[in-house]
Amino acid sequence: MVQLLTLLAGVPLGAGAHWVLARRSRRERNRGTDVELATFRTLHTASLAAPPLRAGLTEDTARKAVRRLRPLLGTPAMCLTDEHTMLAWDGAGEHHRPEVMSKAAQVLASGRPQLVEVGCPDPSCPVRWAAVAPLKVDGRVLGTLAAYGPEDSPVLVRATGEVARWAAVQLELAELDRSRRDLIEAEIRTLRAQISPHFVFNSLAAIASFVRTDPDRARELLLEFAEFTRYSFRRHGDFTTLADELRSIDQYLNLVRARFGDRLEVALRVAPEVLPVALPFLCLQPLVENAVKHGIEGRPERGRITIGADDAGAEARVVIEDDGVGMEADRLRAILRGEGGPSHGIGLGNVDERLRRVYGDEYGLVIETGVEAGMKITVRIPKYHPGVRISPPPAPRA
Amino acid sequence: MSHPYAIGAVIVVALATVLIGALGLRISRTTSDFYVASRTVNARLNGAAISGEYLSAASFLGIAGLILAHGVDMLWYPLGYTAGFLVLLLFVAAPLRRSGAYTVPDFAEARLESLAVRRTAGALVAGIGWLYLLPQLQGAGLTLQTVTGAPRWVGGVVVALVVTANVTAGGMRSITFVQAFQYWLKLTALLVPLLFLGFAWHSDGSPGADAARPVFHRSTVVRTDTAVRIAIGTPERVTVSGTVDGRTYAAAPLALAPGIHALDTATTLDFPPGAEVPAKADDPTGSAWGRPLSDRTQPHPLYTVYGLILATFLGAMGLPHVVVRFYTSPQGRAARRTTLVVLGLLGVFYLLPSLYGALARIYAPDLVLTGDTDVAVLVLPERLVGGTGGALLGALLAGGAFAAFLSTCSGLAVSVAGVLHQDVLPPMGIRGFRRAAVLAVATPTVCTLVAVGLPVADAVGLAFAVAASSLCPLLVLGIWWPRLTPPGAIAGALTGGGTALAAALLTMADVFPNGWPHVLLAWPAVWSVPLGFLVMVAVSLATPGRIPPGTAVVLARLHLPETVAATPARGDVG
């Protein structure tokens, strides 16, 4: 038994040792020239400094970046500042920290690299001269990079300037990342569906028709209307639960039914497991609105809408189906591209776009339809997706 | 004991499972039902569903068998299975729900912002799921064999087919209702026969487990699977086919003198009615059975008990099908309330298998002889009540056992398939989930056909041990320790889970048949759980630069009530 165990332990160990040895001998064979090696080393060091800088200029990222950048210049000390404060110091001579900003002030103002004498009473201190270079992004000086050395050399100034320029490019990319993220968020926000003005008008007209004949019903409907608008107009958060979304759809359908009476039949089948699933705010209501439009509007006979929500493993599947007039495939395609004109299906294209932005392209709407064949819309929602979080409702108002 | 009633009960349970799954939710045509439908699952229903999914073959059959064979120490099993939920309630339930994560891999990704940790957790979930599915399928084979005489492998394959068909056909759509139904079915299936057994026992003069040896009420055939030594108290005349004390008989009568007799493999003894039930020679007898730490078949009982306690207390939270259900709770508070309900329901249920174990000790000790202790629950009605009544009660128990296999297997299959579908197999859309489900069930089914012989509850114990040493540190440290880093999480989970799994495999392969190495490997939790925690903490401390930037935000979300944690959800990550 013991032999077996030794054997079991020995095999991976032996394999590992063999791998290490083979690697070392291979490396020695393809060393490359000294110049090549120096280039590789420099590029590698620079690539290590890039990730922290790509995250923007903060004390934390500056500390990590300056640690990587100092070997590039080989100076005894280096420091990074932003416009107002010193962010990080790496290397010897930390007692010079307090005076960094006074030396950097001129560079911050002029935007040109400079060589400054530091001067130190301690004869062993290697910090005598400082080459200070600006970090320029879009013509604006965001901060400075200072390299310290024992003597004044033009090489130090030039090298510091180059490193600062490289770092500035990384910061520029960071800025770009941030604005791209902002843009996507802004787009998602503008894409948030809004209640159609027609619906507001039609609902109020339908309620008005009940005010004399059935005041109680009119009051109920008005309350529904108030609830529905409160949900639709809420401004916080981009995500809601399927349960809340369905509740709002219920209110919507009550108002629609006030207008169409018995002509609208609704069937619902919801698996309770998927009710807490988070999904983009108001992304189902436009689909139901679409079903109502195609299911009964402009048709004399009764229309039927089926809404189903199922548990499908790691995702929830919502299906909204009507038995109405349907649509030609070409027209549907145009609508999804956003060319359908304002009266038709702004909702469909909008919902499709938002789902794709949030969950990725494979989660767009799946629409099955044909002329006079009704329409079936399937929405797939991952139960968990990084970044998708429900924003709970605000505390109830008094 | 081939009974048409039992086969009927099994078929009824399978059909009911499929039908409730497929049709249970065709509710509501009118508006008022809209509210009913859009209300989330309440704590009571969800609690019953979790309990239904959790009470596996190990609980329904295994515990009684273990108590019969090894004595009262095995009461730690039901205790540990329940206490696991107490730990879950205290440390994990509410924060996990607030995280918005749906599975352990989801949680790992949300908390540590790392795909590598997600993959590791996914692999562990699949491994633990398979390890847990194995004994379920084995138990199904055993039950079907006892009930119908079919070969051992049939039951496992039947359960695997029903579950796969059900999952791939989307039949588990209303899985919460199915599982809640299964809980009540299992409770009824144990409770009703127990009442009758209790009456029978009372009218028998309430014999105790340490009373004089029981006798066979009717002619009984004992068949040995392995070589055993039996102790005979009074002279008996039996009919033997096989080898006794080195001599071979072919359906010949034999007088067994009092003392120890050695039976060879595949020997059958036909005892006449009124004969005294023989005992295993090295079995704890009489009053020793009722004392703690008296089990002589296990060399280091105290260590064993601690291994069991650690594994079951901490392992429950790592079981893939348990954590998934908490997602159904609308908020953290509801998750906590659900756990409380689960504790109550499990507490009630686990009273019953222990009583079966004690009754089996009195009326079916010959099962220890043959090693088939897992069928103790199933044979008791026939022994005590007999006749049509006994057959009907036996059928109810068989149906309950199948409910246990089906519910646990379905839950595990869905969870494992979800992980395989999301993190392991290449993306294939909806069809991908079906393929993953087939793979999720097929793997352990093939394993049961190859590997045999591990007692049901033992194998479940190993699955618990692996979960306790890998996913438990990940969840507990992930929720409570802000300095956890992705490399630490991966290293700890792999070390803890890997060593526990290696121990499980070595135990199954029977590399060390006895002594300390066997005990250490059979009950790995005592050393593998601390090892998992230690490695996770040490590697995290060694890689302080890798603490995910969003840690503070995520922890705030995990621990603050939902309404308070709303505001800082955004930003701070860039």
C-alpha cells in the first residue's frame, strides 16, 4: 500500500521536475541578444504598469503603478502626483515627500518637463535632482511624474518625459473606458420605455365613461391608473422583479379591459419560482401592449392573450402570445431595426435593444409570427447576470 | 416479497410526480387570480419544498439501517442533517439570498469578481452532486429488488430514466409544488405504517431491543452476500444450500448447535417458524447496542462521531440543490423564515426513521447478517403485521422511498445540469440544458452499474464531507471575511474538497480495509474542513493585492437589509 502511495505521489513530482528542467535548458538555448533582452524586459515592465493606470489615477493605482515604473528609469526614487496632492512615493529619500507639490506646481502650470534641484542636508541621500514631467490627457495636465537622481542629467529629463507620456496614454485610455461605460448607461436609461400618450388618453376616456354609470368602478380604475403611472414613472434603478413587472401588467390590463370589455381574454400561467428574477424595468409591459394592439384593436371579434413564465434551468422564460392579425416577417424586421414608424411597435425594438445591451446579443427577443397567425414573443432572462441587481422600491410615502 | 401493491405504489408515485410537475400550474383564467399567481412562494411552501428535496434515500431508508447495524451512535446522522440547516440559518441563508446569486458559482462570481473562482465552484458543485446522486440510484435499485425481486441495477436505471425524461421535457416547471408534495408524501409513508407497527409491537408485549432474541414468525430464508460468522443461541434445524463451517450442502437439512458458525458467500439458510433469529458473531448485542460509542465494527467510534458531526453540520450548505431553493424567497428575511420552517419539518420527520431502526433491531436483526440493513424499513410491516395489511403498508413505504429517490434526484439533476450547461459545456441554447441534464444523470448511473456495495448513508456522508470542506469555507468566508481573495478561495476549495474527494475515492476502492488509515479516510471531515479553511485564509493573506475592488459594496449588500443597501450599489468599481 505504501509503495502505491509513494508511486502516486512520485509521478506528479517527477513530471514537475522534468518540466522545470526542460524549460530552463530551452530558455538558455534561445536567449537572444542583450539588446533584445533589454527590450523584452522594458516592454514587460511597462505592460505590468499598464493595468493599474488603466483604472484611473487614484492613490491605490498610483502606488501600484509607480512601483512598476521606477525600474524602467532605474532611479533611486520616483513619485506620482495628481493636480493637488502627492499620490505615491517609491524608493529612497521619503523625507522629501512634503516638498513634492511645491516642485510640481510649476510643471502643473506650464505643462513642460523640468529639472529641479532638490538639495538635501543629508550627504548620503541620493535625492539631489528631480526631473518632473507632466501627465497630459487631452491637453490638460492631470498630474506629474517625478524621477529623482543624485545628479542633473539631461538623459533623466528626457527619459522621465517619455515615461510620463506613456503613462498619460494609459490614463487617456482609462478616461475612454469610463466615458464608454457612461455612454452605455446613458443609452440604457434613455431606452427605458415610456407609457404611450395614447394609452393615457384612452384610459382617461374609458374611466370618464364610467364616472356617471358606475362611480365605484371609476374610482377603482382611477386608483389602478395612479398605481400604474407611479410604477412607470419611477426614476430610481434600472431593474425590477418579475413579480413587480407582472403586477404592473395586471394594472395595465385592467385599464385596457375597461375600454374593451369582454372582447379581451387573458390567460396567465406563472411558475412562482421565477417571480424574484431580476429583469430590466418595464421590459415586458411594452410586449403586452403590443399583444393588445395586434390581438384586438382593429378587429371586431374577441382576442386572447396568453402570458406564461417558466423556470428553464439557469434562466426564466417569459412567453407572450396573442391570436391577432400577426405581421409579415419583413415588416417585423423593419420594426426591430427601428424603421417601423412611430405608431407601430416602438416598444418591440426598444425592448429587444435593451435586453441585448444588458444580457448580450443571444438574449434578444424571439418573435414567431405570420399574417393572420397571431404573434408569439419569447423573452429569456438569465436568473443571475453580473451587474444586474434589483433596486428595491422606495420607502412607501406617507 | 413480491407484491403487486408495492409495484402499484411505485408507479402511482412516479405518475403523481410527473403529473403535478406538468399540470400543477395551469391556474388562473381571471384577473383576480393574477394576484395569486404573481405572489411569490411563501415560507411554508418553500420550506416544505426544501425539506422534500433534502430528505433523500439516506434519510428514508439509510438511517434506520445504520441504527439497526451500528447502534445509537448513528442518531448523529438525523441530528446532523437537521443541524446543517441551523448552521445555514445562522451564517448563510439571508446573506446568500440578498446577494442575488442563484447558485454557488453565481455567488462566487458576484462576491469575488472572478471567472476562475466561478469555474472552480461549478466543478465542485457537479462533483458533489454526482457523489450524492450515486447512493440515491443505488438505493432505488435496492428498493426495487426488495419489492419485486428485479436485479439490483433496474431500480437505478428506472429512476434515472424517469428523472431525465421529466427534466428534459420541462416537467419540473412547478418543481416547488412537486417537492412540497413529496415531503408530505414521505412523512405520511413513514408515519402511517409506524402507527400500525407501534400497535403490533405493543400487542407483542413491548419487547425491548435488549430483550431475549426474537424468533422468526414464519419460515424465513436468509441469504448471505459475503462470508459471515453467526452466533446461534439455541439448537436449530435449518435447510442449507451452500457452505457452513467448511462443508457444502445442497438443499440439505442441518442441525445447528449453539455457538459460532461460519457461513460462506451465497449461502442460504431456511429457518422454520419459531426459530430464534441468529446474530452476527461480532455484532454488539443486547444492551451494548443501546449505549453510545459501543459499535465494535468501527475501530475508533469517537473519531467517527466527530467526523460525522463536522461533515453533516457544515456540509448541508454546500449541497447544490439546497442552496438553489433559497433563491425562490423574495428577500433575506423570507429566506431565514424558510429555514426555520425547514428545521421544524425535518425535526418531525427524523423522529420516524430512528423508531424504525429500533423496531428493526427487535424484529429483523437477521438483516445485519446479510448486510442488507438498508431494507429494514421496507421489510418491517411484513414481519410485524403480515398479510394483506402488511403488504399494503409495505407498498406505502416503497412508494415513499421512491418519492425520496425521485425528489432528490430531480433536484440534483436540475442543479448539476444547470452548472454543466452554464460553466462546463459549450453554449448550445435551450437544447444545451437538455443535453446537460442527460449527462448529469447518466454519469452517476454508469457509476452505480460499476461500483456497488457502499451503504447508502455512508456514501451520502462522503458527499457531505466534500461539500463541508470545499463549498462551506467558500460560502462562510465569502460572506463574513472581507479579506478573502480569488486565489485564496480557489486554493482552499480545491485543497479541502480535493483531499476529501480523494479520501472518498480511496474508501470506495477499499485501499485501506482497516486501522487508522481507513478511519481517517472514511471520515475525512475532521481534518479536511479545517484544512480547507486554513488554506483559504493563508493564501488570501498571502495575496492581499488581489482583494476584489468591489468587496465593501458586495459585503454591504449581503449584510444590510434590502431597503437600506439600495443606495451604494453603483460605482466604486472603476
